[in-house]
Amino acid sequence: MSTYSPLQAISFYVPHMYWKYFEGTRLSFCTRKSKEPELDDKARDMRILRMMQCFIRYKDRSTCYSINYAFSELCNLFNTTLNVYVLDTLNIGLMALWARGSLTMESV
């Protein structure tokens, strides 16, 4: 079990790093200085204009962007499912018994 934990951590980290590498801080670039609420109408309009210009600049690349995002999320789903089954195998099937309701605290 102790050798599986680092492998599990790495397997969750890889899809995250893939997305960070591919995304390349594009979203933070487009929404820069937008964390605080803006009270001035002119400054708020400038922020909106900046975001619209970024959207227009990257709109031709959005298909590839969304495909890579979906791929990284599917990797996360596969990884999570695989980890549940591996942990269940390492725990001698106790998680499957608990999910079916046939495992109680009295039977352990």
C-alpha cells in the first residue's frame, strides 16, 4: 500500500500538468486584473473590451483548446475510476461490499 501512494499521486498529477502545459496561462492572461470588483464604469468597460479582444484573438483556436480540455478531464475520470478499483483490490474487496450494503461495522 505504501508504494502505491506515490504512484497514485503521480497519476493524479500528470493530467493536471498536461492541462497546465497546454493551457499556457491563456485564461489568466485574458482575465488579468479582473480579480477585484471595479466601481468605475470606464475601467470596467476597458476590462470587458480586453476580454473580448482576447476572445476574438483566440476564437479560431478554441476547438483545439476544448478538445484538449475534454481529453484531460477524461484522463482524470479514467484515472479516478482505475484508482478506485485498484484500492478496492488492495483492500480485499471491502469497498465493493460496503457499496452493496452487505458490509457493516458488526461484520468487520
